[in-house]
Amino acid sequence: MKMEDFNINPSTMKLEVDIMELPKSCVIVICDGKAKLRELPTHGEYKIVTHQGKVKRLRVEQGEEF
């Protein structure tokens, strides 16, 4: 599973991402000037846990077909 952290340009507050290099299905989560990319599992759930309006945890629960 691909994991990558991105830097947001502090002077422009912009995030530039080359979509041609991203996985087929992924999520980018932005909080407090940080951006993190996580590839989504083929079967499962991806949970974003927040506390007081801020992202605290990215949790993945994977499964497979029986």
C-alpha cells in the first residue's frame, strides 16, 4: 500500500500533485498545513479519525472475499 507525505508551499498555501503518478484509487487528507496520500485497499474500509476538528489518525481495515 502506497503512503506518501506531501509538502504544502507555505508562501502560496498550494498543494501541487501530478495526478499521472497517483495510484488508481487513493485519498489525500489535508490538515494543519500537512497533506498525506494513502492508497485505498482493494477490499476494506479507510477511516479518518478526528478530534476537535483535527485529523488524529488514518486507519485501514482490510478484508477479502470468501
